[in-house]
Amino acid sequence: MLIKALLFDILKKENTKLKMKFAHLADCHLGGWRLPELQQLNIESFRKAIDTCISDNVEFILFTGDLFDSAFPPIEVLKETFAEFRKLKDAGIKAYIIAGSHDYSVSGKTFLDVLEKAGFCEIAKHETEKDIDDPENYKIVLNPLIHKSAYVYGYPGKKSGLEVNDLKRIRIKESYQDHFRILMLHTTIDEVKGDLPIESIGINDLPHSDYYALGHIHIDFEQEINGKPVIYGGPTFPNNFKELEELKCGCFYIIEVEGYTKITKKEIKLKEVEVVKIELEDALKGTEQIISELEKLDLEDKIVLLKVFGVLQQGKISDINFVEIKEFLERKGVYAFLKNTSKLTTEKQKIDIQFQSSDMERVEDLLIKKYEKNNPSQFNHLIFPLMGALSLEKQEGEKKAIFENRLLSELNKVLKLEL
């Protein structure tokens, strides 16, 4: 016992000498915007984060899911992304990564694997330990990515929160006390869930770590739980209208460890966001009223979010000439323009749209669970995997026959059929 106590004291003292600096990025969603200006700004925000990491001399970067907005992003997005990872490699900065719910593939193969094979990153790995006597009783063991005295573990996110059941089974290979343990996850934790009807897991149900590097929920969350930092690292750029309105810009974190852990949030603010709210009653005069209000504002080189709301007494939404409004804003030198009319209704149709596009994943989850409850079947467990397989997108320049073969291959893996 005395020897063990002395050994513990030695390791504890060694731990105080631990010194390192790393960055935490999440939810970059590269390729996620359809509007060219915002897609470019998304890439530029990512580039700014990488440049900051290089200039701040971080030793490694954690990417905690959804680097891309899909498992098969456009070729131009891939070119831009690979160029940034090459800069990291040239600077001697390691990149440790997990897939998220967007860039995850049921087959397990994504362009993250291409990044890894090119030597630009390392993907956190895991293995399954099955109980021969009870196949349903298994453990998922996370293998470490080792950087000096840091042990980095990770498990990927999956569509519709399917990773949560797996996370309840994860274990990590034990390390000595002087190792700084990092756990990368792309999921929802109970501490941020609130009233959201989605799957989640509590921090206390996860393996103990010195730093919890999280992704998936696009909120400003930086807390100390059980004496350890728990942080959602992104997004590096807002991913939809609502996020632009609420967050205004992207962010990431730089963490310094030297006897204690110092957390620094880095905002990535390349353009100003101007939210303009206008109430309308007469759609026939709507175009004139909106332009009149916008004319009063300094909007040059800003992202303009136009929110039009109210109950129309005359006319209908289609009577508002948003093309003319867009052309007016272009003359004022606006960088990008987005509109939202979800709270604009007619007198006879006072219906509020309850779900934004960013909530569709939760809606989908609820509807399928309701279906499973009302239609019990031994095949219900295939619903989410099949949806994942069928969500494959045709790549730019990919021939139809090749795409069909790839799709059939994914379905074959899910259904375990001989095609």
C-alpha cells in the first residue's frame, strides 16, 4: 500500500508538469450553404480558424464531427478543405477527428478516410468486445490517439441520435494518472437537452475525462461539470437563418494546460449580421414598405436577415416582390441577403410554422418513433439505417450507373442481401 501511495504521489507531481496547447473545432458543415456567398464565407471562417491555430502554435486540433455537411461533399469544397489540412501538416500540427451525424456514413466510409489516408489527420478508432455467452451484452472499447501526455478518445455521431445507445456501452483503455484524457463525442448531453425531444446522455454516464470535446448542438455551451471542462466547440460558421440570427458568427476554442486548464473562446467574425424585422398588414404595399425601411439602414457589406411578420389584411405573400427587394439591396452593397416569412400569414390562415429546417432531424425522429409504436415489427430497427443509406447523394460528375451501384451496395450492407 505504501508503494502504491508513493507511486500515486509521483504521478500526481508529474501531472502538474504537463504542458500543452490544443484547439477544439466542431460543426464546420463545409458545403452546407446553397447561397454561394455564404458557402464561401463558411470556407473563409474555417480558413480563419486554421490560420489562428497555426499562428497560436497549437500542438493539435480536435475536430468533433460534421466537418462536412454530408458524407460526399462537392469537389470544390473538398479541394478547399484539403488545402487547409495540408497547411496544418506543413506546420506540424496534428488533427484528430471523429465523424458527425452529417458526415457519418452507414458503411463507415467517408471522405474523412481520404483525409486520413493522405496523412492529414487521424480518426479516433474503437472496437467491439462481445460476450460469447450473451451476444446482446457487448462493450465498445475506445482506442487512444496518443499525443505526448494526452490520450485522445472518440466515438462518431450518427443520424437521429443513434449513437446514444452505443455511448452507454463505451469504455476506454485505462491510462496512467499523468495522462491528460480527452473524450471527443458528437452527441447531445442531458445538461443541454432541455425540453428538446431528442436522445441524450448524461456526463456522469460517460467515462471520466479531463476535457469533454463535444459537437452536434450549435449553442454557446462552456461549463465545468464535476470539475472538468465540458464544451460544445462550434459551429465555426452558423448553418442556417436561425443560427445567423442568434449566434451572429462562428467560434472555436483554444485550450492551454499547464497545471490548470485555461479555456479561450475565439470568435470568427468576418461579416456583420443585420436583422431587420418588419410587420406588414398590406401585401400590396409590402414591397414599397420594406424597401423604405431598408433604405434607412447602413447595410453595406453586411449579411441582411429580413424577417417579415404579421397578419395580412390585404393581398397575399406572393404579392411582395422579393426580387425587387434583393436587387435594391445589391445596389446598397449588401454581402448576402436571406428572408424569412414563416410568421407572415393571411387573415384566413393564421397558422404558424412550428418547425424550422434545422429542427427537421428531431421531427423525423419523433414521427418514426410514433410509427414504430403504432406498427410493431421485427424490421423496425432497419428504418434509420435504411434512411441513412437512401440519403446518399449523387456526386458531381458521377455517372448514374456508378451512383446506382453505390446506393445498392449501401442497401445491401443494411439488409444483408445477396444482390
